[in-house]
Amino acid sequence: MAHKTLTGIVISTKMVGSVTVEVTRKTPHPLYRKLITRSKKYIADSRGVDVKEGQEVTLVETRKMAGNKHFAVTRSASSGQEGGKK
């Protein structure tokens, strides 16, 4: 079976070796069929990958590492400009 991969935004790096990533997806409303945005937070292992809040990262499913940690950050792609606006 293939491993599940997800893409999301890092929202917290306060844990040692772990990050919180918010993954958003668009799904149609069951009755009205209008696209609505749904989001879910995942705890992911970040050892070996340098990530900062606001970065876009790719997660891959791994073995269960803790009670609610079963994803690992595989790569980080910078989202937007870093450094701020002038």
C-alpha cells in the first residue's frame, strides 16, 4: 500500500522534534455542491528538516511515533517572501 502524502502550512514549531501542520482541502457541500474549505491539524516529526512557521511542507505517512504523531516532514518549500515587506 502506498504512503499517504499531504501538503500544508506549518503553524507551530514549539515542540522539540515535532511541528504542527495545518492541511486544508476543498470539498463540495453535500446538498448545495458549493466548494467549502475544510482544515485539519497534524502533528509531524521534523527531525533532520529545518522548518519555520508559515512554510509550506510535504508530509508523508510513517509508523506511529507517539499517541497522535504518525506523519513526518519530508521536504520544506518556502511559501511567499521571507523577510517582510518594505
